[in-house]
Amino acid sequence: FYPGKTDEARTLFVTAIACLAYGLCQHNEVVRCCVATAGNDHRLGAQEAPPAIMSLYPGTGFETFVDEIIKGGPLLGYKAEKTTADPKASAVMPAVCGVEDRNR
């Protein structure tokens, strides 16, 4: 999840994410039909999220940025920044992490 280094790349990234979200919202049945198979619906003994659950989570920072665009704000301005997660324990070092991707 990286929006790019140049203004052109960032604009393209934001536009692509918006198109993807809109397409998933408008045509979710088609996407579901494409991935619906007996094997896919019961992967790993049905212990994994099935394809019926679709998620597009770009992170809270990007979500706030998109909300500003919807209100009329500019397409440019978003930068993915790494932060440090404070473990709240003196025996553990803070970890550098990207706040925009919850799963990886």
C-alpha cells in the first residue's frame, strides 16, 4: 500500500482506489459469482473468511483523506507515513509500522 512518490502517481493511486471501491459496490454480485466455488467457499475447513466477505480497508488515514475529497478537497495531499507503535511496556522496543494496512 504505497501511493507513489510523484504527484501524478498519487493522483492515479487515489483515482484507482476510488474506481475499485465504486466497482465493488456497484457490481458485488458479479465479483461473488466469479469466486463462488465449493472449494473457495469452504477453504481451510471453513475456518477462513469465505469470498462472500469482501473487504477494502485502506486504513483510517486514507479513509479520512477520501472523506475530504468527497467534501470537495483536492486529490493530492495524501502521504503514507510509517509510525512507531508504542507497546506500553518498558521491556519491549517500539516497532516501526505502517498504519494503513491492518493485516500485513
